[in-house]
Amino acid sequence: RAPPGEPRGQPVPTAAERDRDAAHVHRALAPHGHRPLGRRDLLDHVIPTVESRYSTLKDRDGRAIAGLSMGGGQALNFGLANTDRFAWVGAFSPAPNTWPIPELLPNDGEAAKKLRRDNLVVVHMPEGALALDADGETWVDSKPVKKIVGSVGAGDAFCAGLLYGLHEGWPVRQGLDLGHLA
């Protein structure tokens, strides 16, 4: 999104330019070999590099972090620990690489409560699901099942059930319940 007052429709970097930039950032961060990027790398190097090269909004309300699978877990870890830097956190079927719940949501979930309140935050895990929205906090325990055939698609099925309930105007708790039963 272009900052206010700047023209829209600016050229988007090509895949080669993005790859070159990513390689530059990676070389700068990992001079002694390959390693995954950590929270300090993202905050101290990646974000400033992107903001110095591209037209971006440089404040909390112009920044989000989101990811799928392993990236979803990292988005939760980094985003909830840095609500002063991110207004939105999105995690789609996050892998179980998130920090333990007391670490991820310390002080009774205070970090998640600092996120933009026009959103719904849902953390889904084997033990249950936690939803935070403008009305507060909702926890729903996982539902017992007789037989688990496999876990492939479990996160997608949960999301589908929750989204259906939200679409139908159900209370969040009812959508979480349907997600667990899906």
C-alpha cells in the first residue's frame, strides 16, 4: 500500500529483483553459513532494509506479519512479542513451532489485546482454541473424537468451520466449536 500522498501503481520488483534483494539480506545476516532468520534479524535488519528500498508505511499501523504453516508459527511468535511493531498478526494453519502458551501469550494475553481491535485473533492448537476480539477472550477445549484417521487438513477444516460460523453471524464460541468438530 502506498503511503498517503505518494502515487499508487509503482512498479513491483520482479522475481529476480526480489531474489537478489533476499539473497543480499540473507548474506548480510548469515555470513557464517545458512541459518533460519530470527526475530532480531527480522526487526533489526529485514524490516529496515525493505523500508529503505521500497515505498512502505513505516509505522505500526502500516505493518502486519502473517504466515502459513511454519511461517504461521513464526508470525505468532514474532508478532505477539512485538505488538509495538505490528498492528496485525495472521497465522494460517500454523505449525507447532510456536512458543508455549504462557510465553506466547504472557500476562493473560496482554500482547494479543494490543493488536488492532477490528480483527479477530484465533490461536488453534491440539488442546483447544483461543479467540480474542473486541468483546474479549474466548477459550474452547478441543472436542473428544473416537478415532483420528489422520491430521492432514485438520487446520483447514478448523478454519472452514470457524469461517462458516462467522459468515452466518454465530457467536465466536459456536464457530470455534464447529471448527473443532470439522
